[in-house]
Amino acid sequence: MARSLPSLVFANSAGEILDYKGLEMAGSAAGEFYRPYPDDLIELPPGSELFVLPDRLPVGFEPGSSEPLLLAENPYEPGEKIQAVAAFMAPAHTAIYTAAYQKQPDAPLLPLFAYTAVGWLDGRFYVCAFRSDADPRQDPDRFDQEKINRQTARQLAAHPDNRLVQHLGKCCLTYGCPAARNYFLGRFEAPLPCSPICNANCVGCISLQPSGCCPSTQERIGFVPTPGEIAEIAVAHLQSAPGPVVSFGQGCEGEPLLQAETMAEAITRIRALTDQGTINLNTNGSLPDAVENLVQSGLDSIRISLNSAQHKYHRRYYRPRGFDLSDVQRSIGIMKKADRHVSLNYFILPGFTDDPAEFGALSNLVEQLRPDLIQLRNLNMDPEYYLSSINFTPTGRPLGMRAWLARLRKRFPLLKFGYFNPALR
């Protein structure tokens, strides 16, 4: 936690990041600017990155003032153009405010990352955020790149005919996927992507975007692995890794429920050979009948991605083909009836997530369906583009993300919060 408010940071024309003590940092929530409290601030987590935001001018507060102020040029080089700066935080951290800026005409769409407010104080960067999961499974100091390279090469050579192992090798070495890296390191959660197709056209899809839009952050899998290829990975991981989880549904694929028969057969094969570990599915929850079949095959847990608990905003973001939020709710109900674990992968965007109507809708969903865990994942998307895409209309002043979380904890004392899929056995 910062002792006082950090100063505003900006990028000069050379891309160098500077601080300006004449203005304190600001945060943004759905386009409105707020002065952070010291309790809203933590040091920039190791493994985070700083992004320059093209054609966006930084906004801050004069010390002692309640009015936001635009910084239009470099205060050290009058007339020089500047740009706003944001932080893309390391996993297990959740934003309280997004970066405060004013977009200029014809500014390009921001890539599919999250953009947290960042400032500078006493020789350190600070962000408006909190740590949402103490699990260190994706902390940067847990990854030794030389060891990753060595063990990945060994596994790729040992499984030349397993297309899924070869695909994960690319995820690990080309895209730096933390889940793929952990798989090759033989620990925690191993990914099992299986679907090259999807039944939604999400505005913020990270594996497939239309030409001319913001580029996807990774390449989507181009084949459906066989149950044998899946089981070969899963059984070995579940039998040897500490706290083992294997998960269908990754950022490098479409919707895994469209491959429900393949997954069901793979789960049957896995459980014929080992009862260890957790078999999990990350999904949009669109096909409740398929979820029912997977429960019968032995699925242990499900994580359902959700941008909103309101039908209109869910539909406008997912742009679903053949399902809606009521189907998603049925899938949750099926898992809970079978006494299986349910997580909500709830996309966090300050100003939208903590809007009074959204808070009410989420509270109603939790009250009715009783999920076990909410994973507080930052929305990886240009904030302004997201809000315009779903045609968001605020229903009041945002609650504030810390107050939002405190209210949920008080109302639902058994509901857990985190960032990762838990190991259940």
C-alpha cells in the first residue's frame, strides 16, 4: 500500500516513461475519473508490463483538487506530444481502476489486454489493484526459462505423434502460456484444448478476431485431438504433479462443449486409469445437455466465463449462436445438483462490474445457483470499445471494486474468491 498518492506517469515521443509530480495519478471507471485512496494501491507486481496507449492523453489530479486535469503535452519539453501509460498486471491481481486517459480522434483500438491505472512514488510503480489469489502457480519467479526449454524439448521428443503435446509446445515456447509452461514443468494445472470451433462470436475473443480488428493474442488450435491423445497427457499429469488439475477449455481454442463426445470418452479413459486429481472444464456453459453427459462421465468441476449477469449485456458481448444466459444458468444448476464444483470466470471491468444493476444481477445469480467460487479475472479488452459494444448504460455511481467485493463477502459468506481453478483432491 502506498503512503500517499503516486504521481502521474506518461510516455514521451521516444516512448520513455516519465513521471510528473505536478499531477497525482487518477483512475478510471467506465470513463469517469476518480482519485484513488492509498488503500487502493499496491506496488506493481513482478512480471507485469507497462503499455504506452497510442493517441490517448493522460489524466490526473492537481494536489488538493477534486477536478481531473488533462496533461496535453510534455511538461519538460513544451510542445512535445505525449501518451498515456497503463499496466498489464501479472496473474492473480485484479484491477480497482483502469488507466485514466482521454482518447484522441482516430485513436487505434487497443489490443486485447487489460489496462490498469499506474503511477510513480518513491522510486516504484504503483497500480490500483489488489492480489486476488495467494496461489503462486503463475508467479514469474516460479518459471526458469532454461528449465522450461529443456523439459519442453524432452516432452516433445518423447511424444512426436501426439498432436496435442506438440500444440502445447508451441503455446509454451511461442506464446509463453503459463498453463502450458506448468504442464511441461510437471506441476499444477495442465491445459487440454480440444475445440477449433465456437458457438459464440465474443467481442473480446483472444483466439479469433475478424480481419482489421485488434489482433488475437494467440493462435487457435486447428484440430480436434483424439481421446487417446488427451488421456495420454492427462493421466501422466494427474498421477505425478502436485495439486494436479487438467482443464479443457483454453484461450487457444473455441468452445469445448462442441467436442463433448470427445471429452466424455477422454474422461472415461482417464478415470479408468487414475482417480487422482481434478478434471475441470472451462466453458461458456452454453450446452447444458452436454454438461449433463460430462457429469456422468466423471467431470469434477466447471468454470463458466461470464462478462455479465444481465441477459442483454451477456448477449451483446458473446453474440451467441443458439444459446443465451438461461442455458448458462441451467449448466450451473446441473453441476450443483450433481454436487460438483462451480466457478464463475467473471470478467472484471471497474465501472461496469460494480455498477449497481450489475451487482444486483450477480447477487441474484449467486443467490439462486450458489456457485462455489468467483474468479476475479480482468477483462482483456479496450475498455471504451467494450462499453460501446455492449451499449452500456450506467444505473448509478459505481460501488467501487473494494466495496463491491466487501458487499459480496458479507452477503454470501460461503462464496470464495480467487483467480485460479482449485485442485479439489
